[in-house]
Amino acid sequence: MIHVLKLGGGAGVNHETVLRNLAARIQTGEQWVLVHGASDAANRLSEAVGHPPQTITTPGGHTSRYTDARTIELFSAAAGSVNQQMTAQLASYGVRAVGLAGPNIIHARRKEAIRAIREGRQVIIRDDFSGTITGIESSVIHTLLTAGLTPVIAPLAMGAAFERLNVDGDLVAAQLARSLGADTLIILSNVPGLLRDVSDPNSLIPSFPLDEITRYEGFAGGRMKKKVMAAADAQLERTILADSRLDQPIDAALAGAGTHITRQQVIHVG
């Protein structure tokens, strides 16, 4: 039984607590694949070198990093650094972790023309180095898991011209989970889950079935849109959108915390 964990890279995500909890579960014999983000690290590096980060907002309301030629260099460096740090930290907890920060695990098609909204006008962006995922080398991941190793994967892909591309980590985790036939996908970030009101952390939507996802995706704003989209892409028995800031965030998510998107309706009693 394989589980996939996506650990967000935004500010406020508690990496240390999550990795300690992950290590404890791996040491019981569970198989996990970790996919991580690098947004905060990339933002800090971009600011430090005088190339401030920018975002793209599509007409549909999805936001992503504007990845020009300079930014893909900085993002690659930041993602590699985060990957090394997480791999080393898991190793310090006794996990045989393998960092995969190179783009050859994920394949993507470069987005050659992106429609975006800038200052209220729709524009076409043609110099972006982001991609749409076209395939994942899941056989490599299977081989590592079979050998008792834990893969740690950065959100970098390889394009058709062998260029590095920035791809969405949530969607990487979703497509990887689907290709591996994973039991569960957990996406941890710095919010409790999908909220009816983004300003009210107590407005959590505890669960809904996959076949009603269009009914609930209207509550998703900003980065949460991609997380709900990831649940739709994964098509698993269970995808959980949960909070990384809890004491035992993975245990809590598996015990019912966060938003559970399932093939069957979950009925909460009490």
C-alpha cells in the first residue's frame, strides 16, 4: 500500500514537524512518496538577487509563478536546495531517503502561450518556462520503494527540448499517486483544508465525494484551486487537504482532520 504526501512550500508550512511524523510512519513499514514545493524558498532567493517574484492569474482565477528565463534558474536552485534539506532531515530521523531534484522524473509540455489578466486586461504570455505534466517515471519510483527507499521529489520537469520547466507540485503529486495506484494522497499546507469562508478557519468543509467536486470547487480560491483540481486528477479512494501546522499533521489527517475527498460519501457522526 503506497501513500503520497505533498508538502507545500509556502511560508508558514511546518516542515520539521511533518517530516518527523512522516519518518515515524515509514519506520512502521509504510511506503510513502514525498513531493514538496519550493515557493517560499524561491521567493526569498529571487528577492535576495534583485529579481522579485511575479505571479500569473488566468481568466479562470488560477494563480501561478511567472517563470521567465531568469526565474527558472532561481526556482531550480531553490527547489534543489529544499530537496537536499528535506532528504537530509529524513535521513537524520533514520529514513533511507533519496532526493530527486532533477527534471528527468517528470515530463511536461511547455506552455507556449498563457492567457493572463494584467491590470484588468487579458494578455498572452509567451516567455514562460512552466509546463503541463505529460508523464511521470513511476517505474523508477516503484523500484526505489521496492528497495526500501523513500523518494523525495521536487516540482521540476523536463520539456520536449530538454529544458527545465516549473510544474505545479499538487498536480505532480496527484498524477504520481494515480500512476502508482496509491491508497491515499495527502496535501498539507498552511490552512485547515477547504473552507466555506477563507477568512473563517472554523468554516472547514470536512468531506465530500469526488462526484460532487464541481459543487465544492467554487469555495476554492487562490492556491486551493489547484489542490481541489489535484483531487480530481488523482481519482483515488481518498485525497485529504489538511493543515501542516498540527503536532502530528499526517496522523491527524488520516484520523479525520482536514477535508476528505473520497469515492464514497463520508458520514461524520457527532
